[in-house]
Amino acid sequence: MAANFDSSLDVNKADFKRDTRWLVRVGVSRAHVHLTPEHIEALFGPGHGLTLLRELGQAGEFAAKETVNVVGSKGVLQQVRIIGPARAKTQVELARTDTYVLGIDAPLRHSGDVEGTPGAVLIGPKGVVVLNQGCIIAKAHIHLLAKEAEKLELAQGDEVVVLIKGEKKVCYYDVKVRVVEKGMTEFHIDTDEANAAFVDTGDLAMIRHKEFVIKDKWGNTLDVSRENVKFIQGKKPDDPYVQEAIHLLHTVFEYPESIGRDVEEKLLAPERVEPNRYYLFTAVEGGRVFGIASFYWMPRTKIAYFEHLGIIPEYQDRGIGSFLFNKVIAILEKNHPEIEGVLFEVRLNKEHLDDRKHFFLNLGAIPVDTSFYPSDQIKLGENILLMFKPETAEARLNTATMELALQTLSRIL
């Protein structure tokens, strides 16, 4: 690892440790409730089970369609989402700001540790549950895939330091590790912590563990370079990040120069695609643009369309492409919560069908046979494969929806 040293550096006193660090996706948790099977039936009726709305990053967990009102001594939080599946203990996870609204003095605890905590009243469409305990502010924690935990020499229950380097630099200490076999490696914080750090779901943090440390002869730690990946929204065509992204499109990703002019025009005149929305994001490290994601939101279909998604070769195979995709999905879910799915395009380049097909398959997308949806007005171009990834249990790519999506794309592309 390169660093700039001054004459005060005493090599004999330098402390060299193995450089072990890991980028991790941030997941922001809003107030939510975990329920026992008995409480599910009490709130929603006998025999009722939770209904899948959207799968979450942790294998087997999902956001349910069902919500409840949480009532405290001072106020109420309405339509608080239930997270499934059912648990052995009912638990209400709040941010500290929520506790002020409710008048509940919830303590800071690890999830599942509810003994001696204050309770609340839960109101559902079919009944009421009075909790004697169960309200907590969940401590920040990391769900870490076992294969990654092994690389970092971390085990269940270990504690690490997590660094966020966005608009603000925020460091979280004593973050407990939860090792999982399946799902997504993710750093979980609540809305108060996210707001304080100026981050959203899909942003990046870094696990600081067994770091490479260099000290001078007085024992002071010298600063060393670190990965600092940011995803920046482009809003003006003369933005240097936008210009560099356009340059990458026709140099690295082999698109014609007309694509760059089209990007500039859409940023200058968003009314060209109304009522649809056009977004452009660049992936940046140390001021260098190394990736791009451009996509459309099509409100009439409740579907987003990824036009461009790419990372330059030297940044591939590091998981950053997945980070970029998940960041975009988080933005879409925040700005357009009614989203049901996303469409991707895979083009033939100079040599073969581009490698994104395998990447999108790993994300859970499936190929779409566009010949099944005939229309004389639909002309997306030759050698294009469309793929679809549902984002909710309600996602339905029926004939009418697909026809409308294709007609929209043929107009705005």
C-alpha cells in the first residue's frame, strides 16, 4: 500500500499489520415490528399469516404487506411495517426520535434482547395487543456472509469498527458481527444514525479490521490511503463527473458517441421523457469515475428501465457493481415506493453478448422474450436482450404491462 512519509518516520518502529478491510452496503431500518404467531392472529384474525411484500437482504426475511399502529403514552406511529417471518418474541424496533413521539423510554439493545424493556400497544385491523415489554432501539450491527467472515478472520459475536466516508465522516465502534450463510452482507443502522451520517440505504461503509498501520517515531499513526467509493447523481451535462461518464460510454463500453449527446440532451431537457424520469449516477473513487448507471422510471408501468450499467475492468470482481445496482434500487424505492420491477438490456458488443447477462442473472433477473409482445411501433434496436427482475410479490409482467413498457421505451430511447 502506498503512503507518503516524511523524515520523521522510523521504519524500525513502524507497526505493519495485515491489510484487511471490506466494503459493506449500508441498510437503513425504519421503525418496524416482529411478531409472534399468536400476536399475528390476535391483530389480523385467526389463521392469518404474514403476506410477502418485498424480500429483504437477509435470507428468509421479508417486509410484509401488513402494518400496525404502535401506541405509547404520548402518541402513535401509524402503519408501522411488520417484518417476517414470525418470531419467538414480539419486538418493536424504534429510532430514538420515534421514542419521543411515543413517549416510550426504549433502551439501546441488541435485537432479541427485550427482557426488562418497556412495552406498547399494537393496534391491528382485527384486534389489539398490549405488550408488557419489547420496545428497543436496535444497536448497529453487520450481517456478514460466512465466506467473507472467513477472509476477515471474524466470527459470530465479534465486534468491529465501521467507517462511513460520505459527506460526513462517521465511525461506529463495537459493531457486532452476525455471520450468515446466505443473503447479503449489510451494515444495519436506524434512521437517526443514517440522518446523522448523511447516508441512505445502498451507500457504502468500510469495515476497519486488523488494519495496516504505520506509526512515526513518536507513536503517532500516519494516515494511509483508503478506498472511498461514492455514487454521485449527475444533474447537469457540464458536470465533470457526467462528462467523464459519457467518455467511458463510448471508449470503454463501446457505445457510439451519439449516446453521449443523448445523455446530455435528457439532462438538459427532462421534459423530453415526461411523465417518465431519467436518472444518471456515476461511481467515483478519489475523484476518478469508474462506473455509470443510467435508468428511467416509468410510472404508468411501475417499472424502472436500466439503460446503462457498467464498471471499468480494473474495478470489476470486487462487488462494486452489485453495490451500484443496490444503491440505484434503494433510490428508486425511496423516490418511487410503488415500484414493482426493473428491466435490463444486454447488447451485443464487438465480440459477444456482453457479460452483464450473467451479472443480471445473479441478481435474480430472467430473460424476456420480446417477440411474444408484437407491435409495429416497438423498435428497441437489433441485438438487444431484455431481462426482468421483480422487486415485489405483486410484480406482474403481463402482456398489457410489457406492451406499454416497450412502447414507452421506443419513444424515449
